[in-house]
Amino acid sequence: MYREAEKQFKSALKQQEMVDTFLYLAKEMNNISSATEYYKEVLKQDNTHVEAIACIGSNHFYSDQPEVALRFYRRLLQMGVYNCQLFNNLGLCCFYAQQYDMTLTSFERALSLAENEEEVADVWYNLGHVAVGIGDTNLAHQCFRLALVNNNSHAEAYNNLAVLEMRKGHVEQARALLQTASSLAPHMYEPHFNFATVSDKTKDILRNIMQGKK
């Protein structure tokens, strides 16, 4: 009953503004823009609230503002927050903000601070994106493979590996990887879209073969 919960939280705010209430509202509706506004309200009352700073930084990154996101993540560093997730995000922000000197350093720190294999997998996955960005598909392939070595349920890594296999003309490998990605994360649209693309290419290949026989 999310709508009812939202009404109750807003009613509670009218009686007394509390950080916890803003946080609950930010998590309720899966609405990033509204959540960001609530997190900003949290910072007005507690400008050292780690979750609020991190979420606002993340919102700026996904709004194509990596330079702004960097300011929030660096603020967390100044507050003494040192963990894998923070340096992982810093690495991506530095890359997309074209601060290449700090990109690999941040990812190296993220790997050294990773506490489990899932965190390691996420770092290698992001390094794969960096490799794609600089045009090194062989490195990207290795990074996505390393992501799967550490977490064989990493649907995004399967999807991106499939795209690389498609570029190499390895249709069957791409199809198998996309089927795995779809089964692991049925909510993701990318594997379905890419599977349709592979199917179209397969039809084109078969059409060319039949024309050749004629």
C-alpha cells in the first residue's frame, strides 16, 4: 500500500520534520527525481548523512552529470568513508568526467577494499565498460569474464559479453549468453532487445545461404 504509506509519511512531516521520515519517503515509490528531493531535505537537517550524499551523487551520475557526482563522492571521502562501492563509483565518474589519471587508481582501490566476490565482480564489470569506452574489446572481454568468474549470476556481464560475441560474428555464443542473461534477470530489457537483433542477423545469414544455393 505504497500510496497510503506516502500519505502517512507526509502527514507525519507536517507534524514534525525528521530525517527518518524523509528517508522512508525517498525509498517508497521508486521515483528517482522525487527521492533526490527528499534526500536533499535530509541533508538540510544532517549534512553528513552518508546515504543521502551517495544517492544524490548517484542521481547526478545517471543524469549525465559525472562532474557533479564526483563532488558528492569526494565529500564522502573527506568524511572518512572508504569502501569498495565508493571507489567503484568514483572510478566510473572519473572516466566519464575524463579524469583518466584517477580512473584506474580508483578501481584498483575498489578491488583492494572488496569484501566479497560480488563486489569484485561489479568492479570488473565497470572496468569492462571503461575498456569498451577506450575501444579495447579484448580487454573488455577479459573484464566481463572476470566478473563472471567472481559472480556467475551477473546478468549484465552476460549481456555485454554477448554483444562482444555478436561483433565477432559468433552468433550461437551470443544467443546462449543472452538466454542466460534473460533467465537471470527477466526484468532487463537489453538481453531481449539484443536477442531480437541476433535473430534478425541469423535470418539474414540464412537468407544469404539460400540465395547462394539458387
